[in-house]
Amino acid sequence: MEQDEGEPGEQGLLFENPVEIGANGRPTGVELEIPADEPGRAAEPFDPDSVSIDILTVTVEDLLDRLARGALDLAPDFQRRASSMWGEVQQSRLIESLLLGIPLPPFFMAQQENDDWSVVDGTQRLTALVRFMAPELVDATPLALRGLDFLEQFDGKGYRELTGRLRIRLRETRIVVHLVRLGTPEAVKFNVFSRINAAGTALNAQEIRHAMIPGPARDFLADLAEEPAFGEATGWAVSNERMTDREMVLRYLAFRLSPPEEYRQNDFEQFLNDAMHRVNELSDGQRDWEARQFREAMKCAQTVFGRHAFRKSVGRTRKSPINKALFESVAVNLADLEDRQRELLVTSRDMVQGDLAYQLDVDWNFARALSVATGDAENVRTRFRVVKQIFLGVLSGD
């Protein structure tokens, strides 16, 4: 029987392959990266005076009004993130809490241009309110209350079926908003939001980026993550739970738009933040081209490496988890090639696989660069260089 992720492995693998665990307790299908023994980077020091956070008290009606005017960016991704959004019972019980007069925890938001606000922490709670009170604002299915603990008489009822007094109570409910002002440096904003622990679940880096940086990059990352070619190349193993798949796509795009050999960044998360902005700045035509190159890279990787694409188990029986650093290194180098060159790699797939497996076995620096301190500048340059040399060596016949 074939061995696979999580089973006892064959001898000779350089590293054990622990898998990231998502907030739902399930494996994400992606190998856990190991930080450096002594982290090579900490967040850049910043002046405390540069942190500008206002604590505001607004009503639910104020937030609904902002949403209606397009001045509140909820970014809920209803259809694409259905698996990670609250269910109707959770949403109903939040409404019940407000009807009982129980206050909500503070919301965290980022101020954008023109005093627009982006919801960073509080999306689930605000989504429940909007679905119940004004679902037309986000084109969502109206919420009918169910599974209530105390107000069972309201089971099955919608907002319009409540008494006028209760509707007013909901609209006038006061909410505390911690608003990070526009002038706060982005790296500082990211650091602030990364410290938030929402109902016991810390926000992850990609969720913060998605909320903090609006624009076409959001949908573009989601579109690429849903590409069948990406699913087939990764064996449909990468979870979309909490945007694991979109972070992988962003890492790829970051090095497509900023040459790896020039990478000198000390803060890898800020590098990815910057990449979101670069994707936003692309024209529609440029994004179409990048999508095409991404698809071709995925198809080529799947054909060349088969079930071991983007995994350190190339040349072995056991299939290890997807490795993010190997994914970006292989995918970007394939995308940089011409169609004719990719076709030549396909015809020489045995040689490509053998060369990569050999480097994983004998080049300790390369193997380490795929798993340990992957945001370190030297490790970034090392892994991209080695993969590029493998491909060019096969293409040149060396």
C-alpha cells in the first residue's frame, strides 16, 4: 500500500514533514515551516508615536449606513469562504446576545483613503448583523433566527418580524471600534493586527492582508487559487481554510513581480504585503498574462513531477506534504520559461526529477532553505538559484 502524508516515512528523508494545522484542527496539506533558531528578522523598530489608534463608539445603524454608502469594506467573500464563515446558529446567537443587551467585543478596523474603513477583526460578527438586518447590502441570503438559547419565541423569525422596539434596540446598539488611522505605517498596522486574538483564534497573516489591503488583488488571488491547474498540480491537497491557498499564490506572485535574486527584505510578511499592492497596480491585461503563466507553470509542474509536484519527496515512494518554498521556487522558474522550454522539460521529466532529488539529498543548504527560515534573504536566493540551475542544466543538455 502506498505511503502518504503523515504515515511513517522511508529512511533517508532529510527532514520530517510536519503539516500545518488550521484553526479547524484539520491539516492544511502544507508543510510546516521552521523558524530560525535565532530569528533573522524582527519587525523593524518603529516610533510609538507613529501608532495612531482611535477608540470610537458607533451604533450598528452607523455601520450599516457606512456599508450602504460604500464606506465600509466588509470583504466577507461569502461564496468563496463559506466553509470558514459562521453557520446560521452562530449568527443567530449573536443576534440573540444583542437582543438580550449583551455587548459585543470591540471591532478592529483600518482607515483607508476618503475615510473608508476596512474590517480586520469583526467580519463574522458584522456579517451576522448584515445578514439579519440588511442582507441586500451584500447580496446575501436573509438570516432567519434559529437555535436560540433563551429567546426561543423568535426561532424562525427574520428582522422584519421583530417588534419595532426590538428593531430599534438592534439599530441603536453601541459598538466599540478600534480604528487604526491612515497615517500609521503599514508595517505597524500589520504588527498591531497580528496581535489581535479574536475569540481565541488569532488572525493569520493572509487574513490580515486580505482585510487591510483592498483592491483587485483579493479576487485575483482567489481566482488563481481556484484554478483547476493549481488543484491538479497540488493534488487538491491545499486547504482553502483561512486562505492557506491564497497565501501560496501570493508568495508565487511576489517573486514573479520582484526577482528572487534581488530579494534583500528582512521582513517577509511586509514583502508579501508589498506584493498585494503590486498586484493591485497591474493592469487587467497584465493580470491576464500572469494568470496564463501561472496556469502553464502549474500544468508543467504536474506533468513533470506528477504526484510529487512541489513536494520534497521527489524520487521517493512516500508522498510528503506540499512545501511552500519549493512551490514558489519551482512555479516561478517554470513561469519564467517559454512554452518551448517547458515542453522540453516535460520530455526530459526523468532527468529533471532525478536532478532535483539529488540536490535535495546532497545539498544541505538547499534542503534547509526549503524548510527553515524560508524568508531569510540568503535562503530565498539559494532555493531559487538551485531550481533554476536544474532546469537550465536539463535544457542545455549539461
